[in-house]
Amino acid sequence: MARFHPLPVAAVDRLTDDSVALTFTVPAELREEYRHAPGQHLALRRTADGTEIRRTYSICSPAPEPGGEGPRTLRVGVRLVEGGAFSPYALKEINVGDELEVMTPAGRFTLEPAPGLYAAIVGGSGITPVLSIASTLLAREPAARFCLIRSDRTTASTMFLEEVADLKDRYPDRLQLVTVLSREEQQAGLPSGRLDRERLTSLLPALLPVAEVAGWFLCGPFGLVQGAERALREIGVPRSRVHEEIFHVDATAPPATTSAPTHATVTARLDGRGGSWPVRDGESVLETVLRNRPDAPYACKGGVCGTCRAFLVSGEVRMDRNFALEPEETEAGYVLACQSHPLTETVEVDFDR
């Protein structure tokens, strides 16, 4: 069960003019709780003007060895979002020695290290979880190779530039690095421009043996991820090999196409305890549960992070949108509680599965 703990800030490193890396110290008694898989994220919590604000940020540091000690530190990357509720605070106000409320790791955009060829297509801050995935894979699995295709506006705006360069120096024969800048010409490498579907469709087969790639990891803004997914489909990559994580998406939800019942009840199991509560008009399943169980897991409330994933035991729901669950997860019965609205008079979900 995900929980928040106060963690001290050990370092604040400026990456670019509009991004920082925050490093947290993990006390010995909490290291097992913060054990993470490569690619997972953390939710950070603060209260401003009486309102609780949560935002998720991917862990960029390598995952701890299985069976060994949990992580002594955790590092995340934060990019400024103009008008955002958390990132301006992170860039301008957080200092070494401050304590932040940090949720234990979550997320399924992960890779269990294994032999083979893997690839990632990332844009902007989408490098953050992939840096953890690639560094963990290459360190643990000598028979693994990784191709990293990254898109950024300019060199100056590129997050974790030195960290990726160090990784390339450490594994020159097993890490293939391809950089594309959309607003700046490079002296060597690919011409500038966006990595859209058309460009990727022709570029990918020229870069690597597509059929041999065991797993593709797409991360970044919605447009880039959607274009990359379509390009992979066009060149014959099975959907089961493609893993996606969206960082930026339009906040507007699609209009409801099916009406909810006048009186509905949500039953939820959470951390071993259950309860049933009436749904107020327009509420999502998560909102109903939160009114009665403030410890229910969530972070973005936008259908992006997947922290509120729950198993639909019975009843039917309408999910407004889903940018977090893989097709096999929804087929297995999982929903995003923050986006789910009851379509039947009774709905039962289980957060513990």
C-alpha cells in the first residue's frame, strides 16, 4: 500500500534553466518501503493555501539490486510547468535540508533486466524514467543492449545531458544514443526537426533491427508518444512490446456518453479494510472513496500516472480517459479510480489487488 513519509532533501541540482533534480535521503528504516523498479515514480505532496497538491515525478537513479539493501537516496527530475502548482515551488523554493512528503514508489512503466535489445523514444523530461531503466539494465545484464532515441528543443534545454553522456562512455558498445533537436542544428548526427510519426517510420528501421527489439519504451508529451506508437504499429511491432508513459496531456476530459444511475453506491477494499458509501452527483469512484478514506492512493487525478489503479470486482464504470493502463490491464479488469464513474447502482473496487 502506497504511503507518504517525510524525506529530507539531500541535493538540489540545476539541470537546465527550467529544470532541477531533487535528491532525497532515505532513512535506514524506510529503505525497504522505497525499494523501486527501474522506471517507477514518486508522488510529492505539499499544502498551499489550505489545498493539498500532489504531483508525480519519475525516479532517474538506478534501481537497487534485488535482495540487497534498499536505496539510500532517491533522485527525481522536475521540469517547470508555467502556471503549475508544484514545479515553480520545486525550482524556486526547495533547498537542501528541507523535508518533503514523498509517497512510496508506484508505476508499471518498468523493465525487469534481461538479455536482449531494448529501445526507447523519449521527448523532453521523458528521459527521466528511461535513464533509470537504461542504467539499471546495462549495469545488471551484460548481455543486454539499449538504443536511446531522444528529442529535445535545444542542447541547453536537454535534461540529464551529462548523465546520459557518462552512461554512453561507460557502455560505448551496448548503448546506442541518437539525439534529435527540434530547434537547433547539430554539427553531427540527424538533421533538426520533430520526431513525428512519418519521420520515425522511416528512421527506426535504418537505426536498428526493429524485429529484434524485445521492448520499446515511449515517454514524454502525448503527441510524441502517440506518433511513436503509430510509427511502431506501421512497421510491424507487436503491441505487447510497446510500453508508454505520458507526461503532458490536455486536461480536458471527453464528454460523457452514458448517463450514471441516480443513486449509486461504491464499495471499496483498501489496505485490508472495506466500506460502502453513496456516490454524490458527478463524483468519480476515487472522489467517493476519498471522502471516507483519505488514505486512498492517488497523485495526478488526470488519468496519467496510474497511482489510483483498482480492480473492478463488480458493476460497471465509465472511464473518461486512460493514459496509464496497458490494454492487458484494462482487459484484466483494472480501472483508474480517478476517471471512473458508476454506470450501475452498485460498484465494487479493490485497491489491494
